[in-house]
Amino acid sequence: MSHTDREIQELLADYAEALRDGSIPVFLKSLTRGEGRRISSAPEFWDAAEVVRYLNSAGFADKAATPGVDLFISRVDAKVASRLKKARGSARTTRKTPRPAARAKRTEKTT
């Protein structure tokens, strides 16, 4: 990926390599402005990139690891339980009896 002003075929080969290695950000950083414009306006690159993604997913499907969501769900459940417990705790600390109202001063004069 060290060449500058690569042709669409070279860019596609570099993209496929980056996709296989998991280094898409490195590929994107290696693009020059001209290459970026060429990629964005070239439908043949996007069509070929889609085929490369399909081939990559089919070729490495047995090695792909899907992330487990069990840990995420347990953390969300714990956060919800914590918030419910805090809400119940703050409800207990509120006063059940109303505060006495301040007495109004009399302004009338008795004569």
C-alpha cells in the first residue's frame, strides 16, 4: 500500500488485503486525495469490493468469531437493577409528614 496514484485494480487488491488482515483503517489512511475521489466515483470499485467482501466472508467463515452478547446483557441488567434500587432507596428517605407551614404575620392593627 505504499504506491501513490494507484489504479482501481491496485486499490481493489489493497482493499482486499486490508479486509483480510483486518486493517481497513490503515488502507483508508494510505489513500491520497486523488485515489479517494477515484474510489468514491468508481462504481466498478464498489461492485468489486462487494464481491471481495462476500468472498472474504465465505472463505473465512469458519474462522470468524461472533461476539458474545451475554456479558453486555448482564451489565445492562445489573445497571437497571442498580437504578431501581437507588430509586427505591430515595423514595424511602423522603418525608412522609408535611413540613409545618410558616405562620403569616398579622399586619392588621387593633385599635
